[in-house]
Amino acid sequence: MADNFNLSTKTKNILKRDKISLANCMTREYPLVYKKAKGMYIYDINNKKYLDFCASVAVMNIGHTNKEVINAIKKQLNYGLHCAFPDFYAELPVKYVETVKQFVSKKFNQAFLSNSGTESVETALKMAKWHTNKKWVIAFEHAFHGRTMGSLSMTKSKPVQRDRFGPFIPVKHVPYAYVYRHPSNDEQECVNDCLNKLEKTAKSVKNNLAAIFMEPIQGEGGYIVPPKEFVKGVREICNKYDALLCDDEVQAGCFRTGKFLAIENFNVTPDIICLSKSVGGGIPLGITLANKSIQDWGPGTHANTFGGNLVACASGIATLEYMKKHNIGENAVKIGNYIKKRLIEMKEKYILIGDVRGIGLMIGVEFVKNRKTKEFAKKERDKILNKCFNKGLILLAAGTSVIRICPPLIITKNQADKGLNILEHSIKEVQNVNY
């Protein structure tokens, strides 16, 4: 967090208390002390209003404090907050899974409920290892799958996330099809190179490959969108080596790309789906889906305390019903295409912008010091983020020098313009100072 912010005494006091009481392992992007939120806006304790272009890291896909979700939560509070779902039965978790199943292929007919993205991935990992009885897993460079030990073994976004936490479970990392930074600067060569390395790695573990984990669009690693042929090639390699394809949709799922699952944009069907973030509407909730034949583990092999929490399931059902009722994926595509168009126009004006990429409302803008060398412009990116924040726009970083644009999917064209105008003005200020 930079220190060039004009902070109130009230804000400084809470930041000081936070520093004393909370672990310092978390990265705080901004000195924003949350008070309330509504729709597309967040308000701090000084009642300053911010336009939210990050949806609390792709959690609030239907906006903040949605009335239908709030009412569903309030209603459930009258009946109970939690039941010991691993030991007893309840209708609400069943109804929640049935609701999710309406949005995916009939192939995915059973699910396990948890509380977060990393737990959803851990479940998929254990499920894949149990079903295949194999040792190795393959994941990708720049991947982010979570921070608990199994998911962290597959995460390779930033060194600080892994330093001193090993030994990890047996995972091999291979290059992801990051066309913009491939030495050839050619899409087909990038795809061929990455798939060749993937297959070579799959072959190296000698029929002991349990699964390949992938984000269909990499999130924390830089909002990297691979070519369709790459994702199809990953599926084919899984088939060839009798490994499961585990699809991490934690950030990209729930209509962020227009489709319920981002992998649908590539015409590929995985074996296991991991969802979290937006599926709970703001309440912690994760779900891992697969065919019943893959979930052949027996009682006692996996469980948790809070998975299937009643309030979370009530919130999740209301969230998904709202998404379906309001065709929220259509707005993600419509406004996403408009935002991309404006960003591409900005790229023509500002040499700091090296690449614009994305599907729907999952858009990345990569900043470089030089378009030929593609040297990362991290400091410039951070200055742009801080200027946007001071002007009332919340954006988040990704990768080394990327800004991610992932607003709530209810965003209007006027709100998109308002945010993009702030972003453009901030880019112009930074470029004029540095170039």
C-alpha cells in the first residue's frame, strides 16, 4: 500500500488498531475502511463514495447488498444459522446444489460443499487422487488456486506465496499459453510450444498423472486469456493420459465471462468444476462438482464443519436465481465488449498500455515501459491504481503489471464510462510525468 493518501484521523486510528491486532501477512491495496455498500458503490467511514470496478475480487457479481439476497438471508436467520451438515441432513444444502446443477451439464450430478475457493480446489484435488489412485498433478505457471497446502502446491503466481512453505505435494508446473509474452509473439507457435511441454511433462510421470488443474482464464496471475486451441489441447492430453481435467472457476465463473462457466467459451467440458466467490452472494461458500462415478470415495474420506451452512445456502440460492431471472450474463458480454473497445482505443493513445485482453467482464490491461521489449511497468501501474483510488474508483492489480477490471455484472454503460474516464485520466497523468 502506497503512502500518498490524505487520510482522516478516524481512518488513521483504525489502520493503527488493525496493525496491532491483525496478522501482517495480508497485502492491503488501499487504506479504505469499509462502512457500507450498495449496488456498484462502496462507502468508507468518511462517507466517501467509490465506484467498484473489482466486485470485492469477483465476489459481488450481482452488486452489493442485493435486496433479494438480503431478504433470503433474513428469512433463514429466523429458522437457524447452522446445522452440523456432516452429521445430519437439511433440505437447504440439497436445494442449493440442485440450483447450481441447473446451470451446468447433467454430467455434473453430485457436489461437495465447502466455504471458499481454496477448499473447493482442495476437495477437487483429493477427489482426483482418490478416484485415480495416482500421485502426480500438473498445474500452470502464473496459476492461483489458493493458499492452503494442497492448493498452494499448485499456485505459482508470485514467489512470496510459496516461499518457505514447502515441501509441497507432487506437482509439476508447465507454461500457460500467455501469447503476449511468448518469445515467438505468435499465437499458434505459443499454443504448440505450451502443449508440447505439457505433454512431455505428462509423459514423464509414467502413467501416474491424477489430474491437470487449470483456470480457463488466469486470474491473480494476470487475467491471461489463452487461445481456444490451447484449452482444447489440454483436454486432449488429459484424455490421452487418463487424467482428470479440474476446472478452477472460482474467479472466472458465475457469468463473469457471459457463460456460467468460463471454460464454456472454449467448447471444452472438464471432469471436475471448482466454484466459490460469487456463488455465495457475499457469504463464504464453495462447491465442487463432478459426476457420481468420479466421486467413488466412501464415508469418512472427506468432510468439513461449515460446508452447507444454511445462511450461505440461502444466500447462494437467491444469488443464482437473481442471475437467471435478470440474464446477467448478457450484460457481462454487452458492457464487457464496450469496455474492451474503449480500452483498445486508449491503447492507441497511451504507450504505457501494452495489451488489452479479456472475455465479458473479466478484462486485463497490461502496462509496459516499452512496447518492443515489453518491460514490466509495475511502478507506473501502481501509480495509476493509486490515482484512480483518490478519484473514487476501486481497481485491483494482477500479475506483475496488470490492472484487472472485474466490476459487478450489473454495471451500466454510464457507470462503465465514469470509471473508464477516471482510469484514462490517471493513465494520462502518469504517462505525462514519466514519458
